[in-house]
Amino acid sequence: MPDMKVMPDRISYNAAISACEKGRQWQLALGLLSSMPDMRVIPNEISYSAAISACEKGGQWQVVLSLLSSMVDMRAIPNEITYNAAISACEKGGQWQLALGLLRSMLDMRAIPNKISYNAAISACEKGGQWQLALTLLNLMPEATVVPDEITYSAAISACEKGGQWQLALHLLRLMPEARVVPNEITYNAAISACSKAGQWLLALNLLRLMPEARVAPDVITYDAAISACEKGGQWQLALNLLGLMPEARVVPNQITYNAAISACEKGCQWLLALKLLSLMPEASVVLDQISYSAAISACEKSGQWQLALILLSLMPEASLVPDQITYNVAISACSKGGQWQLALKLLRLMPEARVMPDQITYSAAITACDKAGQWQPALDLLSLMSEASVVPDQITYSSAISACEKTSVCFRWIF
């Protein structure tokens, strides 16, 4: 515009900053805002609000707070829109204390908190694991003549879910019709997840059944939470039944769905079904991950299928997956149960090469393998290695080592 001898005014700048905000170009928005004084254009609350909103969308909560504090110097008074964007920025950045501080400071600046303000603050508390504060804010809304909506309740229920407060989550869900607020799929998903984490699989399934009556269509998150609830409750048949219902509901299973179903089969000692599900994942264009393999290996371990456990472990590098501590521990335990102490020790030796550090469970499983085979010397060697690796033996570790010595009448006084 200067090249055309037309000087931009505040309206032009505000429109340009707003365009950058909508295009998620927070750096450009800041550049425009900072260039305004050079062009003898004074930014106002609209300029700052647009720039703050741009930074909020870009996850720049520190920049947002800096802009908010600089408004006073420019004699620009923050309004509800400014504060809402700032609170939302803090929420996205996991800064629940700052979000609450901004909410409290709104009244001092004669900015009245609205539904958006409270929703962002409650969501900040939810992300920060502060379920009590989330509920406090929800209870304060009627006093501030602010009516909660489905976003408010969903965030509060999610806060209860994260805090393990499934009873409160269900209580909030029941309160919604009284408040003339219609639950949506996010609300139900949070409530089902709360029940899932608490092992309340019956309640989780009941909520799933209620969704069609409430004209809410379950999505993949709903099914993931419900299958996970069945997995935690040892209900592998129900987990597989839900997985089978997903195509009819036009919901495509994802990695989490399959992993939860495989884990359900693992807990139910259904190793054949676990392996079947694992083989179906590539056909369904679902990528296998460490959790998929670990759950399948654990299913084989529980059913005494040590050969299959080792085969699965060997397949992981081909899938560009690095076995973790849990994977190795389960595979070593499978060898232990199968009486394969040499293989158990080989896996233990491979762990440092794979940059995986053995823990107490690893050593205990390997020592137990030696104990079952009557190999007292390797058992004691492993016990010595634990001290060098700064791994503290527990009662199970000592018991297995002592048992290995007892079987060959070896004195184990040195252990103590």
C-alpha cells in the first residue's frame, strides 16, 4: 500500500491481522502488529485481540501473555474476546494456574466472563488434572448468570474422568437434561471412558446402549472406550462382540480398538484369537505398534506358547518396531514358563544392545527361569548383576534365587 501512496490505517491493519489469524499465521500477525507504530498507526483492542487469537491458535501462550501485558502500555483495554483467547492459549499450553488467574482478573478489568471464558478455564483444569477446580467453576457459572452448555459439561465430565471420579462423571451426565443441555458424543465418550478406567464395564456398556436413544451416534472413540472397559473387566467375549458391531455402525476400528481387543483376549488367555486379531490389522490398513505386539506376546506367554512369543518378538524389527522393556519382560517370562532358561538369559543379554534397560521384573523372570531349570550358578550371577545395574531385588527375586540354590543343596549364606 505505501508503494501506491495509500497509507494503511488501523482498519486495514486489523483486517490483515485477522486474516493471518484465520490462516494460522501467528508470526505474520505479530509482524503486522509490531509494524503499526512505525506507520504511525496506534493498535487498539481489536488489533491485539486478533493477534492474541492468532498466537493462541499457534500454541504460543507465552507470546499471548506478553501481548496482553503490553496492551496497558499502548492504552488498549482488553475485552472479553482478548481474555477468552488468552485463557484458551493457556489451556492449550497446559497452564491451568495462569488460565484461572486470567479469569479472576477479568472483573478487575471490567471484562465480564462469558460461556467461552468459563469453558476454556474448565478445559484448562481438565487438562491439568484439577477436577475439583473444574467442578467449582461449573458451580460458579449460575451465580455469574452464565448458562453452561454441552462443551462445559463435556469438559467437566472429562476432568472427572481424568481424576478417576466416575461417580461424579455420571452424576454430571444425569444433570444435563435438568439443565436443558443435550449430551453429545464427546460427553458420552468422556463418561464411558470414566467408567472404563474405573473397571465399570457394565455401566460403560449401558451408556453405549443409551446413545442411540439420545440420538447420538457412537464414534470410534466411543467403541475404543467401551472395548477397553470390557478388557479391564476381563470380558473378552463382549470386547470382540463390540469390535464385530463396528462395521454395522459404520465405524472403522483403529489401532487403539485392535490393541484393546487383543489385550482383552490376552487377559482371557485366548492366544489364538489375539493372534487372529493381530493378523487382521494389516488387512484393515491398521498399523501395528509396540502395544499390539506386546499384548499378543503376553497372550502367548500366559498360554505357554513360548515359541510363538519369540517369533512375534523377532518380527518386530521387520515392522520397524523396537521392542521395549515390557515386550522383553513378557518374552523372558514366556521362556521361563516354557523351561527355556538359556533363551531367557539370551534375551536378557540382548536388551542393552537394543538400548533397553532390564528392570526388577526382567531379572526376576530370568532368575525364575534358572530356578525352574535348577541352574543355581546363573541365578546367583544374575543376582550379582542386579546390584551392578542398580536394580534392587525384591522378595520374589530372592525367593527364586534361594530356591535355585536349595535344589542343588548349595549354601546361599552369601546372599545375606
